[in-house]
Amino acid sequence: MSLFRTASMFVALLVITTSADAHPFHASTTEIEWNAETQRFEVAMRLRIADLEDAISARIKSRFRLESDSKRDKHLQAYLQETFSITFEQHRACRLHWMGCELELHDVWVYFEAESVAPTGADANVKDLASQKIESWDGLFRDTSTASLGQGVRIRNTVLLEIQPEQVNLVSLRMGRRRVTTSFHQQKPDGEILQP
């Protein structure tokens, strides 16, 4: 086999491999910080634009484009409300408050606040951690121990898992001086990130 023919085959193989593996790793990054003043979690999440467009398109059964869709914020908020929550108890509701988004070349940053919603009715007598005074939260998270918390902080992050089974969602939570980082994926879509 000639050197030219070998080089040509190598270049063709390289082009095919590069095209197929142009985006082999699917990951999102989420930064969460507890705001004691508003009693909400402030969330910044970075996602690949193409993956997010595919996920929302599948959800609304129509082609969605982040740059041009007139209902972009509505679709983003609805999608995130279904796929992300941060609460103090496993079966507690989470309400998202949309703040906006910022487009980059290949990624989008979405910003929202998450509020752990107190139970109602028969579950209303469950200890409501979010309604405790701000001073108690400040004091609680200045300390390195969360023994007095009683409940942990639970996160569910299934963002993009429905279209990318290999998706990894990295999450960093900061409460006071404590910072915890973990990942969520197909085998672990949720869990207690900050334990009592």
C-alpha cells in the first residue's frame, strides 16, 4: 500500500471519527447558593444549547430555537420545573422563579430561584425549615455541623437525561461556609446532597 493511500485513509478515518465524536461528553453545570434574606436558592445552570433545544423540542413536539422562539422563557421555565427541584424533604414541592438566560457560543446559562414550598393540609404540621427565622439559617450554616437541621437538602436533576442517557449533571451547593459538590445521572437522578 502506498504512503499516499495510507495517509488518505487515515485522514478519512479522522474526519469520520471527529464528526461522530464532535460532542461525545454530555454535561451540565449547576451552581446553587442559599440566600438567607429571600429564603430561596439562587441557581445558575449551564447547558449545551443544542441539547437543550432537542429536549424542549421533544417536550413541545415542535422545533424549538433558543435564539428566536417568542415563548423561550415560558418553555425554559416549564422544562426546568419538570426536571429540576431542590427541597428540604423528599416529597416536598419546589417552585421555580424565572430570572433569565444568557446565550454563549455553544452554551446557555439559565438563572432562576428555587423555593421549597411548605406542605399544606395533613402534612402542614411537618417542621417547616424554610419558614424559620433568617438568623437560624445563618447560624446553622456558619457551623460545620448540620446536626440541628433535622432534614437534609434534596436535589432532583434529570435535566437532559430523557434525550442523553450518558448525561452527567454536576451540582455545587453553597450554604453559608459549606460547599458540597456532586453529580446526577441516569443511575442517580436525585438524592440528599446536604445531610443532617
